[in-house]
Amino acid sequence: MKTINPKNKIVIATGGTGGHVFPAVSLAEHLTNNYDVMVTTDQRGLIYLNKLLKKFKIKTINSSTIFKKNPLKIFYSLFLILFSTCKSFVFLKNFKPKIVIGMGGYSSFPVCVSALILKIPVIIYENNLLIGKANKYLLPLVDKIFLSTPETKGIKPKYENKIFISGNFIRQEIENYRHNIDYRDKKLKIVIMGGSQAAKIFGEVLPRIFVECKKVGIHLSIVQQCLDSQKEYLTNFYNTQKIDNEVFTFRSDITQIFKNTSFVITRGGASAQAELINCNIPYIVVPLKNSTDDHQFENASYYKKKGCNFLVIEEEIETKLLDLIKMIDKDKTKLYEIVQNQKKLFNQNVLKNADNQINMIINK
């Protein structure tokens, strides 16, 4: 049985979308071997953490972003941030962690600010190719920033001494999974991932494209993540069109879905792409066009340049996706080429190396 020093407490601050939550899950699962770990999150993140971290201590601290157009909403957001910061201050003062790790996004901001006020060391993590606003504001004050890649934009040269290239924090089940594709299979098994919030447009547009695929003789099997409100409609639609299908809203056993997959269609979140690349699964990425600072396009373009994905912008999904699927069906070696490029980006010892950095800061 492991022995944990009760003085070695760590708080991981996360919340919001899966892009922040899933790396927090992987880090928490790793650190719990040596530390007493508490995870803070907002209500959105809590939905996923309750399913993925069932045995962990979780503290709910809601926050908000001030980047809104309505003045009344801005005022309310400022009030909520102040309230969340006070709540975080009291929590941290009582819990007494040795270090706080912020996973990016506005949900982690009040916890990190409170830690800085209490002079608790803070590490922030950024897995996007463009540093997020919350992390950008915190960077001058924190001890360290963990980056998934040295090519992250938006960090001033004077803060380079705070950078540690950690790589992407990947969940254990994803890290252990390696994908195999039978390129002789005549049927394309396509998995549609909408991100942690699902993608409304995928449920509206993609089914029509798959019908066109069927009309030109492409054999399809569809596994699609969707919104709760879309599930019944999509199931009935695919059944009526006699297209093999499985429609779901959320599944924690994601590797079971990946088995025998030809390729995935996904949004441009950093975590989603990192997990697919780690698993060696080819994918078509359709970045969310309204993402903050267009960071999803930045993420997607970065991996596109390395030959790890097929990129289709949202405005062209109805005109270009069908041709792309036709091309893949005609020449499945294109998928093999993607996989070979992905293998070059595999990160080793990511969590172990991050753990060493955390330990150094705790003991300095």
C-alpha cells in the first residue's frame, strides 16, 4: 500500500471544456501516487470529473470570463470572479497545499490568483498553440509554465526562463492504446467527436454528406457523438438511410469506440488532437470558427504542417468534406501516411518529467 506524506498536498485547478479537464484528469491520476491531490472545477467540468475521477476529492468553484459584450454581463462576471477568488482563498488557506497547478481557462484563474496572494507556488499548463488569456495574465506571477510544444505563441522572451516543455498530458488509457488499421477493409468506419460539448453543426451537416457518400458507393459505418437533443433524430436518420450507426452523447471508455476506426472527424481542441495523435489514429479536423483568438485553427494548422491530419475549415465543410472522404476511400494509404507522421510526435515520460519539475518547486 502506498504511503502519502499528508504535508504534500497539491491542488489542480481546472474546469470548462474537455481541453482543460482531460489533461487535469491525467495529471491527477499520476500525482495521486505520491501526493494528496484535490481538484477544483466549475459546474461544467464537474460533469466530466464525476465520471472520470470518481475516487478523487473535488471542490466546486465557479467562475466566469469578463470577455462579454453586454455591460451588465461583464459586471456580473466581475462579481462572480471576485466571489470565486474569495472562496478559493478560504479553501486554500484551510487545505494548505504545497503547490497549485492551473490547467488554463477562466475556471482556474481565481484559484491561481488566491494561491499567489497566499504565496503558494503556482504552475500553469498550456496545451494550445496560442497561450490563453487566463494563462497570459498569470504568467508574470507564476513559478513555471508547462507547454505541450516549444512552438507555443504569445509568450514574451522575458518569461522564457519559466518555460518547461512538458508535452501533452494524456489519460492513461489513451497513452496505453495503439491503433491498428486494416487498409484492406472496404468499409470506412468513421468516428465523429464533437469535443466535450459535442458539435451541433456536425449533427446537422455530416449526415447529409454521409448519404452522398453512400450514393457514390462508399461503404460506411458511423459512430457519432452528439447533443442530447440530436440523439433520437440522428439514430432514426441513419436507420432510415440504412447506414450502420452508433450514436452517443458521452462515453468514458473512448478507446472501445476507437477500435477498427478508419479515421475520426473532430474539432480542433488541443487535447482531442493530442490524444488522437498519441493513439496513431488518422483524423479530419474542423476547427471551431468562433474559438477564442482562433486557437483551434492554430492547433489544427500546427499538426497539419507536420502531416498529422486532414484540415477542413468550417465554412467549407459542405463543399470539401465529401471530396476528401472520396479520396481516402479510393486510396487508403493516405491514412497510413498520416499515422507514420503521428508516430514521430509521440511524447515519452511526459507525466514523470512534469512530476520531477513539481517536486523541485515544492522542495526548493
